[in-house]
Amino acid sequence: MKKVRISNTPITTEAELSTLAGIGGGALSSFTGIVRDDGGVTAIELEHYPGMTEVCLSQLIEAATARWSLLGAVVTHRVGIVPVGDPVVVVGAASLHRAEALEATAFLIDRLKTDAPFWKREHYADGTAKWVEAKLSDDTRSERWA
Amino acid sequence: MKLVYFASVREAIGLSSEDRDIPCDARTIGDFVIWLRGQSQEHAVALDDLSRLRFALDQNMVTADALLGDGKELAIFPPVTGG
């Protein structure tokens, strides 16, 4: 079971993982990214490259399933305006035992950060907004899976 | 060729997409982007620093030295920041 979803409405970890939870493996691992209140941020706005995004995320899941023995994997990403406290991304992987699911989850979110065509803009309480700069630490984390 | 812009590049140029003929002496994406800078003040500002731009040719990530070839759609954007 492999699933990629781009959502312009709120998402929950539980709903995105429900299929994986019932797949019959002994391990389900996940990562949920949540909008942080970073120095007065009230919301973030996410833009993406429709078409390329879905293909890119599907390729990441294919790469993960080629590398680890997985029963399934999901990636769900929000687009549009996401307020502080709401999930932005849910990544999940299911396997027979924990090691595969844990490593595949880390791989998927690390690679998503550097490879998938999404862009974030922070909105502040005073009405201003600023594009988020890419972080070198994200490149470093992604490269360790090379 | 269809050009597609995202995020800060889209805002700086003031367009989300446009069609442009590739000049005959442009072989690589970098050549084409350097030519594009001359098309307006907005293009000049948005495309000023190649090292801060990323490219996708027909929705595949490529570097500035990639050949344009028979590509139909070139996307130009800042480094990605999803997740």
C-alpha cells in the first residue's frame, strides 16, 4: 500500500495512518510536522508544483520500498494556509519489525525536505509575510541517505 | 518554451508562467536564464544569482549546466522548503 496525498484542507495523523495501521505488520512508524510558533508566526502558507510534487513523492516511496522491506508507506502534505499547531506533513511506514519502518520514515521526511517542490512562507501577527530560506542542516540530513 | 515560476521567483517576476522562444545560442538552462535576465527589470532582479536558483526541466530537477534539448517546460524557483 503506497499513497501520496496533497491536501488543501486540515489533516490529522490518525486519519492519514489508518490504512497502514490495519495492514497487519508489527510496526508502524510515523513523523508529523507541525507549524511552530517561531517568533510571532501565526501561520505558514505552502505553495507547490502540481504534478511534479505527486511524482516526486511517489518516487521517494518507491525508493524507500526498494531499500527497506515495507508493507506500506504514506506521505500526506498540506498546501495553502496552515495555522500554528496544525500538521503540515504526515509520513508513515509499516513493516513486520520496527527497524525498517523507523529508518524508512526518517528517509522519507529527510528526502522530502530537500527534493519535493514545496515552498513555505511565514505569516506574522502584524500582517507581514516572509519566504522561508532552505537550511543547510536539511541538506546534510538528506545526504546521509545517499 | 513554457516557463513556470514559483515562490519568491514568481513574486519577483510578477508572473506564474510565460512562453518564451529559446534564443538560438542558448544551449543550457544557465544560458537561457542569463538571456532571460535581459527581458525586464523584474527578470533581472529575480534571476540575478544562479547559485540561489533551482530548475526543473519537464518536472525533473536539473542543474544550470543541463542542456535544454527538446524540453517543453522549464520551472525556475528558489531552494525547496517543504516538510
